[in-house]
Amino acid sequence: MGSFKGHALPGTLFLLVGVWHIWSSVVRYVSNPKTFRVRVWNPVPGFDGKLKYLELYLIAIGAFIDMCIELLFSTHLKFFVNGVLNPSHMNDFEHSGMLLMFFIFGLVALLSEKTRFLPLPEGSLCLIAATAFCAEYLLFYFHSTSHKGLEGYYHLLLVLLIGLCIVSTVTGTLLPTSFPVDLCSGIAITLQGLWFYQTAFTLYGPMMPDGCHIKESEISCHSVDSEVRGELLANFQLFSLVLGVLVAVVGSYGFAASRYGHSELRSLNAVQDGLDHD
């Protein structure tokens, strides 16, 4: 059983990183398509370079704070019972392990970019990020908390989005100049963050489907029809989020192209228009 905060906090982190990744990818591509490269993180411009590594700090610090909440606050420091790991908090231990992977990614990326001790190419950072997503995937796929029914369905959809994050990140290593791959990575991370929020509001907030309820930390539905109705609602919610993100991406691309568009991009569009007319 999860909680509203337990889903909203990581959802906020993924959403911020995903939206920034989409915007940065679009701006870098329209500015100069020929020099475009896949990036696992994107520097913040301006401010005399003071905020350049803001994204990496957000990932590292955000993951560390959330990890401390799961490992220290949620467990009340009761790690062991009768010499073994506290079975009542296995859920918190698993969440901490996942967050540790994202903290390691943020820390390694910072060391690689800001120091000479760990110089790693962008492809290696992509693989480290993919490893963190793999840890998250395994957590939600083999969860110690038995996700069943409607709760299990929402987490199944989350697992699919995490899988998309893994595929797009690994593909970025194989196709380091592909704009669609980089954009897909940002879209996948954004959708994951939005789905965390959707799960929080639906299962642990005011949007619980009719015929379903939370009782004694368990989500149950009065009938099979109520559960099926809730799953169909989840499908519609995911479709709405995908549609909304795609519309936002198209809008941001149009805005970025009009403001930052490189002459090379206009030439490519002109050539494409000529081929279409022919």
C-alpha cells in the first residue's frame, strides 16, 4: 500500500526533469539540427553559469531527501526486528534502494561534469541513468507489497512507462545524434511523473472510482464490474495524459522554431515542401 505523498514526491521530480528535458531537446535541435546530440541531462543557460548544473542537483538532492524520508522517517529507525530486516517496512527499504540509484546517477554525473576524477562520455551517463530506471522497473514489477486489483493495474501502467524510459535512454547511447530518441526520453520521463500524480489523486486522493474504496490500507472494489470500470478509467486517464503531452510538445516545438529556429532548419523544411509538391 502506498500513499499520496509517496507518489506525489517522486512524481514532482520526474515531471520537472521530463519537462525540462523536452524543452531543452527541442531548443537544441531547432537552434542547430546538424550539431544536435543526445543528452541525458541539460544545463540551465544564463545567470553567469550559476544554475548550469541545476538539473543534476535537483536529481541528486531530491532523490536523497526522498530516500531519507523512506529509510529514516517512514521506518522510525526500526530497521531490524529479532535480528532480521523489519518485515513491516520492506516496502520502504525497496523504495530507498530505487532512490539510491537515482542519487548515484546524479552524483556520478556531477563528478563527471565538474571534476577531473570521473570523466565519462555522454553514452556512459545514459547507461547509468538506464540502470537507475531498471532498478525502478524491478521494484514496481516485483514489489513486496502485493499490488492486486485496481492498485495493481495502475502500477502495471507505471511499469510500462518506466520500460519506455529504459528503452529510450539505452537507444540514446546507440543513436547519439537522434532527435526523436532524445525527445522520446523526455516524453517518457514526463509521462512517468504525470502518472505518479494520477495514481496519487486516483488511489489515494479525491478521484477514487465509484464502487472502490480504501479500507485498512487496502484498495478494494465492491464488485468485478466496479474494478473493470476503474481499469477502463485508468486507460482513459493515460490516453488523456499522452494526448496532452503530445499537444504540448508540438506547441513547444512550434514556439521554439519561431524564436530560436536556425536557417538550416528552415532550409530543410523548404526542401521537404519542394519534394512534397513534386
